[in-house]
Amino acid sequence: MTPRTSFEVGGMGHSIKRKEDPRFIRGKGTYVDDVVLPGMLYLDIVRSPYAHAKIVKIDSTKALATPGVVAVITGQDLAKYNLHWMPTLMSDTQMVLPVEKVMYQAQEVAAVLATSRYAAADGMAAVEVAYEPLPVVVDPRKALEPGAPVLRTDKKDKKDNHIWHWEWGDRAATDRTFAEAEVTVKQDIYIPRIHVASIETCACIASFDKVDSKLTVWMTTQAPHAIRTVFALVAGHVGLAEHKIRIISPDIGGGFGGKVPVYPGYVIAVAASVLTGKPVKWVEDRMENLQADSFARDYHITAELAGKKDGTLTALRIKTLADHGYTDAAANPSKFPAGLFHICTGSYDLKAAHVEVDGAYTNKPPGGIAYRCSFRVTEAVHTIERMADIMAHQLGMDPADFRKKNFIKPEQFPYKSALGWEYDSGNYAGALDLAMEKIGYAALRREQADKRRRGELMGIGISSFTEIVGAGPSKHFDILGLKMFDSCEIRIHPTGKAIARFGTKSQGQGHETTYAQILAEELGIPASDIQVEEGDTDTAPYGLGTYASRSTPVAGAAAAVASRKIQDKARKIAAHLLEVAPDDLVWEPGKFSVKGAPDRFKTIQDIAFAAYTNHPQGMEAGLEAVSYYDPPNLTYPFGSYICVVDIDKGTGEVKVRRFVAVDDCGNIINPMIVDGQIHGGLTMGFAPALLEEISYDESGNIQGGSFIDYLVPTAVETPKWETGKTCTPSPHHPLGAKGVGESATVGAPAAIANAVVDALWHLGVRHVDIPITPAKVWKLLRDHGVSE
Ligand code: CDP
């Protein structure tokens, strides 16, 4: 897209530098931990060493005798105010502090309040808790077996560990298509637990002013407005009304979905501040963050594809067991307990599909957060892209040819999928062709054939994914009843500068820059003259926040709509100033001129000044607008990734030699920021493909609870990413833009896994679960008779 505005104005399509970076680069960002209030107390949390145990006794005597310790808070204390349980975003319940038993290792057991962080830690170590261990269930399959210990004994009528069953699609048509199929393939796929591991852990400062009963919370949250409403609904009975709650989400060091849920630490800090009347700070350490905050994935999937011998796909059937830990605290739209997993038909034109998901309780922390993913889309993409590769290999077809044969064609859009989604636009073959050209696909296949003859292991993997982002249209999308619109409020000052406020909250994505660029595009006011604010519920308009790549599709659209409302009023003011009819004016970014007399014009700055100094009689003064945007549809970004791996036969190590990522997110606001999003996203897709996993032993002890075992990639391991773009605008978004923040995380793991299996298929290997560690590959090589 050629930019419509000059680089100085900085509208869409310009790679202007990020407005937020001068403060970040100089260490001048304000994160929760940078906020220090007079008289502030500090919280530390006692955590359970057991995954399932009865609490026999909590003895606070020694803790209270520790210098600096002010109080020890237990579940019994919170129970007096009915605050020991809280609702989750999926209408389940979660303990703030336990009264009877703990349900996972590292669960909060008690909290210590002290005058310094160190005193709080000393007090925490001095709390004595007597536990009586209970039988532990870590495997969701065992959790659902008859006779398994029932974990949620707090739910009076619960007789098993089954949370819900959800299914979507036409079962009969799918079964029929499978029965008639010439070829079918079936595969068990496990997508393990992983953690977002953002640089900044979770933190808050709760400050309750007893004089005017106002609670201010500085909080690492991606969704400040929704959090305020939830606080008001949960704690209204102890006097916290919504207008007396202010949530401030300052600079955030990465969220990736992990900062959407409400964690017990936040609630305990609020309760402690309300009880003491003093500000209370809680900052997790790294191990608490990794061990106790919500996790992503943990899907046990059995997938089947049906098709014809010529390679035409016909149907998809999936059964999934979702491990939610001890409570369903996933951040999904209410109507979809398995998120948007039913995008699992991907980029392919399938006649029929049916998907079933069952949720199970286990003795683990809550799972199911949407880690850089629009609610289970990564799981869906991994499944369909692995399955497509298995089918292609089974039929002896090149995986690229196989995909092209089955892609939804550009002329089929808007396309209704077998599972009911209406894809807005796409050109999947275009993206794959470009990726193949960039990487030199044909030459690589020749090289692979040569190497195979020499006994070397080289693989080429493709992932042609379709994303689904921009939740969402209010007819289908809500969280706890709150519809998933988003907002923008613009105020133009008399001198033509502006402030724009949003219901979203950047965690590093660069909203201060890209939102300003949208206004610059629509109004011609230079992006440098526009101040963008988010994250303060006292000032920002109501919105559902930033996750699931929804900021551009929803709040970005609100920015365009609000700008257009301003442009409408500006036209009337310009007509008044130029003494012509509004219809006689022509708009180009930054000015209205008279049709046929281009030298008679008024700039947006002239018009802004007039809005406060010389507005037409009968018109309200000022120049401002607000939009609450309810998207008519989701946006469907897509891409094709190709990965080349070499496998060391001696160690099983997989080396990503090349990785080409071609993405399509429609019209781009800032190409440099989009590239940054893709580079980061690819690294976050590479990580679970080869390195990251949180697992548990049979007693529920976490494996991978620190960075010694949880292998976050550094610059050393990260491959060099090669990127490319195609552009297929969204027909319904006012700017033709689609979201992009998550595409790469969603699309990358399957490309890597497909490359590994491609290298090993001729040996008889059909599938490897991620993370594909050297140990796993080495064992596979041994099992298939390869040794070095
Ligand atoms: O909701 P979140 O900000 O995480 O995701 P997003 O809407 O995909 O946007 C991520 C960043 O990329 C933002 O700064 C967007 O404005 C930018 N972006 C862009 O410049 N052009 C697009 N078509 C999509 C996103």
C-alpha cells in the first residue's frame, strides 16, 4: 500500500519510530514496581509444597514476631467477608486463599504483610503450616476414569472431575463423509503446557483511601475496565462501588494473555489495603510467576482427516481433552469454552467437520489462557497443519502441492467454513507461492533428495495457517456478559494537537505510535502531534482490553470511526469559514478545499482553532468524538511459513537452518512495528516447538518451575527470521486492516514440527509432539535404526 500521507504526517504505511521508545530506552518507563507510595506495606505469599493436601493448621505466631511484620492473612480471615473464593472469567470459582485444602503445588496458602519487602519474605518463611497430603491427579485422562478422586469437593453436587463437554459442527455429515472416504489419517497430538514468561512478572499496588472510600489499584492488567467491573461485582458487598474504583495499568513488560486473569495476589492486596487503610504492594518473583500463574495449551487431541486418493480433502473430525487444572479460569468468550478452537479447518475447503472438547480438573494451577493466541487458535492451527502434512506424506504428494489443491480459493471469499465461521478475505496460494519463491523451495527439495541419498537428515516444513482475530461481534462475543466492543475518544485541542484515549492497553505492541498513525491517516494531523493514552479507568473510555490481537481490528477501527465523526464536523466548520456548502468541499488528509478552487482551503489546524473561536451559530463548540466499535465480523489474517531443519544424527539436535515467514494482515499501519511483532511472535513459536514445556511428576511436583528448566530461547538459539508480506485487505474493517500480533506464534510451531517429521518420514516417523527436544529425536532415531 502506498502511503496517502507524507512521512512527516506519518499516516498508515509509514515506518515511523515508536513514540514510546525514548522513555523505554532510557529506563524511564513507569511499571508497577516503579510506583512507591508513602506508608506502603509489602505482601509476600506462603505457597503450598503439596499438589493436593488438607490444611490442618496455620500457625502465624513466629511470623507475627518477625520484625516489620504487620499481619498474616489466611483464608479464614477472608472468609469473614466472603472473599476467600472469587469467580473466574469462565464462571467457575477459584480460591483467593484456602480454608480447607490446597489444589496445586505453589498455590497461595496465606499472605504476610510487612513494612518492607524483606520483612515480608522473612515473615513468609516463618509461617508454619501443617498439611495432610491427599491423593493427587495430574493426568486428565486418569482424572476422568471412574473412581478417580473427586477434586472439587467444594462443589456440593460434583461427583467427578469432568468440567464440560462442548461440540460444534455436523456430526452426522462428518461421520458419513468419513465412511465414504478413500483415504483417512488419524493422529494423537499433545500440545503441552507452556507459560508466557513475560519479562515483567505480575504485580499490583492497592491503595484504599478510607476518607472518600476510593480504591486505586496500579496493576499489571491487559484489561483494566473489565477488571474494575469484576472487582465492583465481587466486592460490592464490602462497599467497593465501581465509581470508587480506579484501575491504572501503567507500562507493562509483556502480557501475552498471562495478564488477563485476576490472580489471588491482586485480591489479597486489595483486601489488605481495605483492612489497613494503607497502600499494599505485591510483586511476584520469577518462580511464583512460572509456578502459580495461569498456563496455556495442555490439549490432548485426536484428529482425523478424510479425503480422496487424488489429494482432495473432505472432512475433519477432532476429539480433545482439555486439562484446565483445578479450576476453569481460561479467558475465553463465554459462549466458547474451547475458545475459537473451531477455526481448526484452517485454510482448507472442507465439506464437513465436527469437533468435540471435554474439560477436566487436575491438581495443577489454572490453565487455558490465550498465550499470544486468539483463544485456542494455536492448538487448532497446529492440529490442522500437522494433519495436512501427514495426509500429504501418506499420499506421497508434495506438501505444498497438497495444500494448494485444498486451499479456499480467493474467489470463494467471503467463505463460510464447515464449522460456521465467515472468513472475510484471503489469498492463501499467493502467500505460499511467495514463501516458496523466497526460500527457493524447488532447489531445497533437490538438496534434500541428495542429502537423503547420503544418509543426512534434512527436512522442509510448511505451515499455511489462518488466524481469526478481533473478538468480537457482540452477537457472539462476551466475557462475563460484557460485550467485546472497544473504544476510542478523540479530543482536538484549539491549536490542532490532539489526545486520543482507548479502552485497550499496550504491553509493548506500540499502540502510542500506531493509534496516532490512524488519526494522522484520517485527519491529517501529524502523528507527532497526537497523544495516545490507555489503561486508566478514570479517563479512558470503556473497552475490553488488549489480547487476542484485537486492538487493531476493534479499537483501531474505533479510532477510524471517531476520526471520521470529527471529519464530518470539521467539514461543516470549514464550509462556514469558506462560505460554501459542505458538499462543495473536497477532503484530502489535513485540509478541506473548495471544489474547482484548490487554493481556497482550510487546514485541520485552522478548523480546530475555529471550533473554539469562531464556530457556526447553532453548532456546539469544540471538536471531539467517541466511538464504541462493535465489529461486524472477525478478521482473518493468514500466512505461509516454510522452515528448513537439519538434524544431527549423533545428538538428535534440530537446527533451524532457514525460516521464511510470509504474512498477510491486510493494510498495514506501521510496517516496522508489524515486522517486530512477527519477529517476536516467531521466537515465541520457535520456543514451544523445540524448548519449552511445563510438566508435572506423579505427585504433582512442577518440572520447569524456574528458568533453569523452563528453556526460554535467548538470542543465541533464535534463528534468523526472513519475512515477506502479501496484502489482502479486510473488506469490513474501516481501514482494511487485520490483527497481526499473534500470527507468528500461532503459525510457527507447525512449520518446525512438519520440517522435523519431513526429515524423518522415510524412516517411518509419522509424528513428534512438541517440544521436539534432542532427547526425543535421539530416541526416535535409535528406535528407527539410525545411529551414529
Ligand atoms: O491487540 P494487539 O495490539 O496485541 O495486536 P494487533 O492489533 O495485531 O497489533 C499489534 C501491533 O501491530 C499494534 O501496534 C498495531 O497497531 C500494529 N499493526 C499494524 O501496524 N498493522 C496491522 N495491520 C495490524 C497491526
